[in-house]
Amino acid sequence: MEGRTGGGATKAAPENFISLLERVEKGECLLIDVRNPEEFRAERIEGARNVPVDSIRNDLGGLDRDTPLLIYCKTGRRSIRAFDQLNEMGFHNIIVLDGGIEALKTYCGR
């Protein structure tokens, strides 16, 4: 189920987020992991680009604002912070993994 947070972010439940990953494989959107590099090295979703939440403005500043983005972190908190920053930067097609990678692992039975 997709929904909006109080801050306006579109959130995708793990089962919906998995189907959105096909768009990453086709090059239709970017998958952004906003956790720190150590967390990213330990586990990540295939095709993800690591852009820690505190580096969003610098690392994604030159990106086309129409680029669709899928964002995740560990539990969802940093993703919402990243969403807020990206929204302020003019991005408007952003989907956040509800519950983060932990929710995805639970859904997938890991």
C-alpha cells in the first residue's frame, strides 16, 4: 500500500517497493540508500547508490529534478529527512520505503 506521510512523502510498503525495483533495473529511476557507508557495505538492495542523508544536497544537487527516486534507510526515519531535503531542492517524484530495509527483510522472511 502506498500512502503519504504528514510531510508529504509517498511511502511504499515493502511488497509495493519490490515491484518498483523493476524500474531501477530498466534505468527509469534511481535507488538511493541514505544510510552511512558502513551500513551500505554491510547490506544493500541491488542497484542502490549510497548517498548518506547528510550528503544529499552536495551529491544530488546536479541531478535532473524530474528524475524519479526510490529512497530507503534502515527504518525509514532518515528517508523522511532525505525526502524533506530533496523536496526543498525541487525533486517531486520521490518514493520512500516504509519501514526501511528492516521492514523489507521482515517481509522477505530474512
